[in-house]
Amino acid sequence: MEKEMEDRVFALCIENKDCEDLEKRKIYRILSDDEASKEGYLRVIDESGEDYLYPQSYFVLIQLPREAQEALLVAR
């Protein structure tokens, strides 16, 4: 479980221009996507519950304690 939690990446949304499925000041789970990152995008699980690509500039990556990660994953 420890290793699994270390692999989880979260980001704070700071912009949502023209994106109905993002809320500013909300924390989202980020999925690994090296190709998207090279193009300046992040793969985000948004309000629809699906993962989509959004500009990296819309987010600030954050580190959360394990307890906070678990709470966010259960809330989905």
C-alpha cells in the first residue's frame, strides 16, 4: 500500500478557462502520461470522473500526506 500511495499525484486547479469539468481551487488526481507531458498537458480525472488532457498551466502539482490522498480517493 505504501508504494501505491507514493505513485499518486495530485494537483490544485488554478485555471479553468473554457473547461466545464474543472473547478478552480479544487484538487484533482493526475495520471501519468509522458507523451502528454512533453506537449505541455496533464492527464486529469475531472468532474466527469473520466480522464482528459488539460494544459499544465491550469494546475500546480502538490504533495499530500497519505491520509489526505486516501480521503480524496474515497470521496470520488
